[in-house]
Amino acid sequence: MKNLILKSITLRNFRGEKQRTTEFDQYETTISGKNGVGKSRHFDAFLWLLFGKDVAERKDFEVKTKDSSGQTMDKIEVEVSAIMEINGGTKELKRV
């Protein structure tokens, strides 16, 4: 059985998040806050990174940041990366 520990996740231009890195404790990390601060965005980013889908298993969900008029910003690169420890070794996974 493989032992996997999520060490950190970085969102860049993912659904309105310009740049954010969240580091995780090896035992427990709590993500909490008011509505709209990015709690669900972390989970969506992790699912997109691993499977290319959202929580509803849609591949066509919008990951790009939108401008003030609600239009997607097409000329920016969306990226999610994570550092994971797998059986004692460190690996980085990235989706762009």
C-alpha cells in the first residue's frame, strides 16, 4: 500500500485566484473562512489537477479567471501544481 501525503498545492490564475500556495500539515489541515474566499476552489483545483474534471465529473467546467465584465481572460495560463510525498519520496504534479 502506498502512503501519500499532500504537502502543498499552488493555484495560478485558477478560477479567479491569481496566485496562492497552501501548505498542509502531515496530520491535519483545516481550510475555513467566509463564503467566496476559496475553500471549494482548493478542492476543485485538486480534482482538476488529478483528473481534469470538477466535482460533478465535468471536463468542460471553466477554470479560467474572469474579468470584471464576466468574460474569461483567454490570454493567461492556468496552472495547478501540488507537492506530494509518496512512500518517502517527493513528487510534483502539475497541470497547465
